[in-house]
Amino acid sequence: MKVSPSQSFQIIYTLFEHQYLGYLFESFVIQLDSEGRLTFSHQNISAKNAKEFDKGLDENDYELIKLMDSMQPDVVAKKYDRKKSKPDDFFLKCFDEQIGDQHAQQEIKNYVERRRAKIMPLMHGKRLFEMGNDGEPAWKEIEVLNEKASVLFHFRRNEENTHYFPTIKYNDEKIEFQYKGAYILCNDPAYIVIENKLYSFQKNVDANKIKPFLNKKFIAIPRKIEDNYYNKFVAPLVASFDVYAKGFDIKTETAEIKPMLYFSELASNGNAMELFDSNGNRAVDSESKILFELKFNYGNHHYSAEHLKEVSVHVEKEDDQYTFHRIKRNLDKEKKFVSFLGETGLLLKHARSTMETAKAFSWIQNTKKLLEDSGITLKQNGKGEKKYFLGKSEMTVQIKENIDWFDVHAVIKFGEFEIPFHIIRNYILKKKHEIELPNGEIAVIPEEWFTQYSELMAFADVGEEESLQLQKHHISLVKDLDESNLAHLQLTNKLERLRDFDAIEDYELPVGFKGELRAYQRAGFNWMRFLNEYRLGGCLADDMGLGKTVQTLALLQSVHQGNDNGTSLLVMPTSLIYNWEKEAEKFTPELKILNYTGVKRVKDPKRFATYDLVITSYGLIRQDIDLLADFHFNYIILDESQVIKNPDSIISKCVRDLNSSYKLILTGTPIENTTMDLWSQMTFLNPGLLGGKSFFRNQFQLPIEKKNDEEKTKKLYTIIKPFLLRRHKSQVATDLPEKIENVRYCTMSEAQEEAYEKVKSAYRDKIMEEIEAGGIGKSQFMILQGLTKLRQIANHPSLADEDYKEDSGKLEDISYMLENAINKNHKILVFSQFVKHLKIVSKYLEEHNIKYSYLDGSTKDRQKEVENFQNDERIKVFLISLKAGGLGLNLTEAEYVFLLDPWWNPAIEAQAIDRAHRIGQKNKVFTYRFITKNTVEEKILQLQQSKQKLADDLITTEESFVKTLTKADIAGLLD
């Protein structure tokens, strides 16, 4: 029967009992008569049509309607019946006593009960009815009482048993509920209907404590099970509710709270192995942990902080008498203690927390005084095999200058015990955290000692009387320790100058130097002279094009002018020999130079002594190392020193075998792939500066590259800072013309796009399958192969498929831009990493009678190609392979640089651009990167930015690109 929302109506709620789901509710609107009374016109409403009756509903009504909808049998059946059968059929089968699904039954009951628990509090102020057998919604009204009733639990102990029963009071009047047809509507919290009245209870009584007595006077607990019953059932009742007892005592007590923080060694799992060092001492497992547990003591009673209760009950039995001790706890204080521990870094979960052993004892050392002041007692659990030392740990370090090194002395104390410095050093180097004290206690070496002093321990050598010695090239490490108040430092005036290496004096330029140095170049010359004075090696790492060659020649002229200082050796890639000779001829004509190259070179080291400078290549160092290693040079200078970036390569080992008084390296990219590149070059310069290779890998490379550890990056920079000078072009912008960089987006031709999509689909499936099977590490070859092929097709499909005869969108754009620049009389450098791509462009130039220079790895006379481009006005284009032409070229006649394909490493591209944008260039330099849209090229451009994360402070470019790719990155590239 329809109800008109335009006339007076009333919303009511009706309950009915379902055979399987228990008591359910429905919502109805009932039309009112002129007297405001309920009529027989009614209508069931749901969330779908409730808006029609909005004027008669409030927020609680809308929530009640939604909850009641969600517990209807058809809704419940739909939620739990995967076969989607009829609701009656589903419930009949699910709740069948023989074949029913008990797990599903419990899930369904819990689902409905949760909704009842939400409905009941919202029912206050609403009209509630029982539904009639004929479906009449307003058959019998139930009064919803606003005040809450109380429950008193009675226990009467006699010689045979204990009687247990509850009584209910409402407004101080006892309510008779037994044998009254009462029924439970909701279990937790309890809601009960007694004689058409709905009662709720104080203290959130669980209805299961009342339900047994609806049709029973009491429950008898036999003596033989009373002990268990008292502890497990009666004690929680005594803690939470009002209890009247006869036959045993209930005592309410108060006591001062005493927080106890216990710690113990966490037992390792069965798979863990006990580790021992070479002397048989137990080594701390790096995974060993300490367990902290917080408890609260109230008098003689102890309670875990896991259960924060206002009252805890302790059952005591003496002879045959029971006493229930009700301990009133101070919850506010307990919560404050938990919060306080969280603020100190000990985050408790279920009153417990675990930490790695070293961190745990660092935390103890740092917070012990705070714990004591706050009233928290720290105590080791007596169950552990070890007795840990909890006293004060301190290390006092003193560093004194000796003739050629620093003497390092330290006093280490754990309480009253002093431990020799060399012993602690060994523990720190081996990353062992526990040491046994003379009294048998185990002291845990503070975690911060490993962080603060690990480099000092690693770099130092054992001297006399078990003291340590540190080489003077570790001055910046010493300075850092001093400034951080981690060591006391004593220096002479001379070393004070080295300590404050930022303030370098101005040295006179040598008379024989024929040129002028710009301000920043003069600073570079001063820095190299300064290091020379202290017999220290240095790395000049200025950006490409800022004049590392001229600064170095000024140093060599200064060193060799009018002095018999021996002979210096200058090593470089073969392609740079001619350039150095020309520059030396121009700036230092007085230097006597031997070009030690070619098959006709005289292999007699005695000849070297008659020259100021010997110039040779890395290749000849490898060939003639036995001969060269016998000669003592004044300076050994490595140009493009990244050649020795791999410390295990033959050339790296060979240059380390050379002998000299001084060393200098020149490079624009000291780090091309990893920080190990830096270790190799710095170890050549100042052996021992960065420790051994394995130490450097663990201490710096892995934390910096894998974890982006800024502290380690900062520490590494601190150590190398005195020996590395790098100026960026942005710092000397006034000396260089403007550089304008552009990205030219190209659209693939139709045939090119078809070729690209075909290869992309094939490789994507192969690569993702291989990653799933073996991980990214084992898939790198396949990844690189696939990405390379896609990059080739993005340039011109014929690079990947010789049978391809169609066009390329990028070639069309390149040819258009080339013609444009040539017609305006500009010179252009064209770089590609693919020699085949250069050949395609050269074919186009030849077809259009455009003269060009060409350089790749097979070019015999590099200098001739350079001079032709620089000096011949008819030659407007220089085609250069990225790998062969990235170093040693001065191409200042070019105003345009075309990068035909993006390279993984942006620094390689920067080197190419710097062939034109360098000292001597007077025009603006325009750079164009040609990027094919909707290809891997466009995504490489984005990844270049996100992957260039290895700190700029370490003058790096980026890590080896492919190694940094994640599965998501690869999926994105191939999307």
C-alpha cells in the first residue's frame, strides 16, 4: 500500500526473526490519520527511495536505512553465495546440520552481528516494533529506553559449589527478567527486550553473560573446577563490573606505579649460525636483536603495558580461601610512559619493541639518563646467557702531527675498564659490536663509533707501541674530526695552512709561459702549485672546454723552468697527442718535449733524462711498462684519466707501477659509471686516501649508489675535496658565449612506425618474460639489445634492417635543418653514437653535393679532419661518432651542434656539445637534440633526469644507465 509523502507520515523500524540470520530489521513509512495516529497504510523504504520522504527523516534515519538494507537475506546471500542461487536455497544448504559450511556460517553471523551493533545505538529516539505474523510492521511496539541499566553479578560460595547469577537494575529498581520471554537483540554490547522494553547497559556488558539466565535461576560451579573458573571467568568480571561475593573476599587496592623496561637478547631462529672470528671469539650476528618489554609494577603486582586496563585483578588462594585483589591502575600515567618511550625512538607494539643489538645499545646509551629522570627502570631479563654492560662508554681521540704523518692516540673506556685502541680498531673494522670486559660483562660498542671513526680506523696504519698513523693526505678527514669535536688536533703552522686549504696564496706565473690565464685558470694553477708544495696529488676536473691543458702547461713550465727537476711524463689517449704538442708549442715553447709514440720510438729510458716532458699514450704504457717503470719521473700526468676508472684493468695496474715524485690527473668526468671510478683514480694519485677497494665498496659505493646515503656522499666529498678541483661552465659564464639548447621532436613515417611497433611488441614480451623468470640482473643483455634496436628504428629502420627501403621521419627533419643552417653560412657538428646513422647522413650530403668532414673510430688522420673543418670555409658539416669525437677536439668554428640520437648518459652528450662551446668560441652555440616522438627516445629523455641522482658534489655524471632501471622503468620504456 503506497504512502503519500505529501501527507503526514511516520518512519518506524520493525524487527523480525530470520531462521538462520537471527533478528533483522526493516524500515517502513506509515501514513498518519488526522489525529496523528498510525494507519494501516504503510510502505517499505530503502536507500533507493528514502529521498522521497526526506522531510520526515534525519541523518540517523538515513544511516539506519542503509544498515538495515545491508542485512536483508537477499543481500547477505548475494554477498556470500558464489553460485548465485536463490537466497532460500543458499541458506538451507549453507546452514544444513550435516553438510553445511561452518566457516561460512560464522562469517555470515559475524557480518549480521556487526550491523546490529551499529544499529542499536542509533535506535534511541526512534519507534521500534515487532512485526506481526501477517507481515504487519507495527504489530507490537517496543519502548526504547534512554537510560542505561546496570548489572550486578552475584557469587555465593558454599562447601559444594559456587552459585552464579546476575541481577538487572533500571533507575535503581530491580528488573525481573527470568522466565519473562526476554530475548537478546544484540550481543556485544548487550541489548535485551524484556516485556516490550529495550534495555541497554552500562559498562558494555556482553549479552553472553546474561543469556544463560533468561530461563534459569543460577549456574552452579563445582568445587573441582572453581580454581580455573575463578581465574578465567570471575577475575575479568571483578575487574570490569559490579560483583557481590559471599564465600570469598574482593579487595580494592591502590599502589604507586613503577614502570619497568626489560631487555633481553632475542633468540635467533633455528637456521641462524653461530659465528666465530679467527681467534675463536664469538662474533655478533649482524641480524642479532634486542627485545624490549614494558611492564608496570603496582606494589607486588606486575602487568604488561600491552593491556591498558583501569582495573586489573589478581587472584590469591591461601589454604581454602580466595581473595580477589582489584588493582586500580593509573591509565593516564601508563599512556604517558608509552608515549615518552615513543618520543625517544622506542616504538612499542603490544608493549614490545625490537632493535638490532648495536642500535639498541646506542639507544640505551643516549636515553639512559632520560629514562632514570622519568622514573623508568631499565633492567636486563635474567634469562639471557650474557650479562650486558650498561655503564658509560667513551672514546677520546688525540691527533698529533709527526714529520710525514699524523699520530693517532685514543683512550677507550667502558665504565672503569680501559680497552687498548688497536683492539677496538679491529672490532670496528670487522663490524663486530660486542666485546667481553674483564669482569665477564658484554659491552656493545656504540653504533656511532662505527659511523664516526670507521674511515679513521680503515685509513690508519699501525705504528709503534700499538698507536695508529695517518698519512698527511688525510688532512681533510682529520680536519672534519676536529671540527665535529670527535678528536683533539695539534698542528704546526705549515700544516695549519694545509688544513685551511681554501685559502691558497697567489703564485707567480713562470716567465717562460707564453699566454694569459683567466681568473679561474689562475686559481687552478695556484692550486696545483699548492699541492706540489706538499707533495700531494690532485685531480683537475674542470668542465670540458675550460682549459685544463693550458693550466697544466703553466704548472709544467713553473716546475721545469731553470731547475733540474727531472723529467715529467704526460699520458693520454693517442688522439690527443697532436693537440698537446700544438698547445705546448704555443704556450710553453721552452719546454723540451719528447714524443714517445710510434713504432720507431727509441726504447731507451736514459734518453728521457735529457727532456723536460715525455708525451706518450695509454697503449704504449701497457706495451712498455717494464721499461718505463724503471725510470723515476718528476710528475706523472694522466689526461682523460677516466681511462683508468676500472681498477682491475691492465692499464690501471700499469700506471700504478710507474714511479714519480708528484702526480696529477685531468678529466672532465672523474665518475662515468660508478664511484669506483673515483676510487681507482684517487688511489693512483694518493695511495690509501680512500682505503682498500673492498672497504671503499662497502663504506661508500654501495651506500651512495644503492641507498642514496647523503651522509656518506658528504663524507666522501670531504675526504677528496683538497685533491679535486672542478669548475662548471656556469661558474665562468662570463668567459663563454651563450649556449642555447633545443629539443626537436620528429614524427615517424608510416612505414617507420609499423616497423617500430612490430619490434617493440616482440621484445616487450621477451624481456618481461625473462625478467619474471630470472630478474633484471640476468636480463640486462636482452634489455640492452631490445632498447638498442628500438633506438635504431627511431632513427632510421635501415640501421636495424638492411632490407628496409622506406623513409624516416627523423632523416627528413635532419636534412631540412642541415639545409637551413648551411644556407645561412653556419657550420654544424653532427653527432651520432651509430656509425651507420652517420653513413646515412653522409649519403644524403653527397647526393646534394655538400662538402663535409668525417670522424669515427676508424679515421686515421683525425687532426686533418679537424683542420679541414676549422679552416676550410667550403666545409660546413662535420659528421662525428659520439664515442670517437667526445674528447680532445677544439671545434670553435661550429655554431650548431646536432645530436641525432639521445645517449643513456647525459654527460657524454655534454662532452659532444663542449667540442664547440669552449674557450675560443665567440658565437652563440645552438644545440638541437633530435627526438622521435612516441618512442623509447622520448622516454630516455625523461629517465635521464630521474636517473641522474648520484650526487653532483662528487662531480659525477650518472650510474651505468641500464643497471639503474627498475622493472617499472623497463615496462614504461616498452609501453
